[in-house]
Amino acid sequence: MHSSVQVTLANREDYLQFYPMLLNEQCLKSTGRQLHPAPRFVLSNLEPNSEYTMSVQFRKTSGFQWQYSDNEWRPVGSKENPVNEKAPEIQHPDGARFGARWNQNDTSFNIRLTNKSSTAELVGLTSLCKYMIVLVIRQMLRQPDGQYAEHGDPLEFLFPETEFIAVSRYYDPRVSDIKSATNKFSSRNAKRKRSLEEQERSAKRKCSEPVTSSEFSPQHVQYCCDWNYFNYPHYNNYYNFNNCQSSQSFPKYPPVFDFYADNNNSWENQYQYPSF
């Protein structure tokens, strides 16, 4: 395989939120937990007309198991030799592709981690052990029967900044805060999303309820429409009640409206509402 092949970690900044000051933590679940950050690689100098496969290995960086005590991770138990273990590996779903294609676009992996045995979709890791992400590139030759055979030795690219410890829950609150702020799959963000969805459903229910005349009093006007309809000077769209999206209090009245005019009918004469 061409020795000048180069690989860089496209989203290295995501890992530098932890490395080297913090030890990143990755949660495991029996049904699989999304790896975050997920690696993205930029490849170059692959032979354009040769075919390659990509895979990610999770290689142990320590023979110890670890425990979190006094705000730091400490090794426990007797040291084992991680070299004797086969590193869990997951193949890129695109399979064998020409080098020109791999060189053209970033290569990303959608990986789920489990504390069970590895499957085609899940990577099985051991809790409280340290791992590092390794990209493995294999050159493949197509055989007459259409099958592929590996050609030459694979190339391995190690990224120390991707080191993490596998856990069943987050231990370091600093890591937990970073994950919650950046990971759309985090439990906190999931709860926040459910809360927002419930608020939206509640707003839509209010949109369908009959509106009383008191809701249009000068002291408190309720609108039930898209905020974009209130962009001055598109007054014709101010009260488009057929595009209900949210229910909020109108923050202030446009200057063209005189709610306190002596003639109370001026409001209805100038701005006609649809019947409810």
C-alpha cells in the first residue's frame, strides 16, 4: 500500500474539549449508546484506482481497570496485557470504494457502544477500561468470483486525543456538562426536547380553542401565529390565524395602532378579524 497515505482528524477540536486536561467518558448501554464525539477523517494520497475499506478499532491504552475517586481516575486491580486482546472493530458501511472517492469526502462513522458482545451494528467494550480510536485502512483486490481479498498489510492511524474511558454513567461533572452542551443524543437534551415538544403541542391546542373577545383587550392581546408575520411593515399578515404555530403574548403594539382611541370601534373598523 502507498506509504504516503495521510489521515487527519477533521473534528479534532471536538476532542480537544477534553484532551489532555480531562479524560473523556463514553457511556455504554446494553442496547447501544451513540459515540460522542464521533470521529470524522480526512484522507489523502490513496491510489485513485485502487479499492480500500475503512474500519475503526477501539484499542485499549491501559491494562488496568479504573475507578473515579477524589475527582480523579485511578487504576485499580492487577495490570493485564491489552495486546493479547482482539481490539473491537467496526467496518465503514460503504465497504470497498475507490481511493478517489475516499480522498474526495470526509469519512465519518456512526458508532454505538454496548457493554455486551459486539455485533455488526454495536461495538462491545469493557466498562472502566481506557480505549483509543484507531483508523484501519485495507487495500482490497477484487477476485474473479467477485469477492475481495486483502492486499498487503493494513495501515493504522492512531489518534491519542480520542482516548476515553468506557463507563455506565458519567462520573466527572465537567465531562457531563460538555456532553450535555454538545451531544444531541444526551439524556438532558432528550428531556429538553420532550419538554419543547409538549409546549408546542399545548400551543397548538390553544390555537384550536375558541377565542373570547377579552383576549383582544388593549391590555393583553394574545396572538396565535408565526412570529415572522409580525415583521414590520407587513401588517396584512399580522393576524394570519390559519398558520398556528405558537401562543405567546404580543410584546408591544405597532405604532400604527391606537388602542386607547375615544372611538372604540376604530380598531374593528381598521383591522377586521376572521370569525372564530
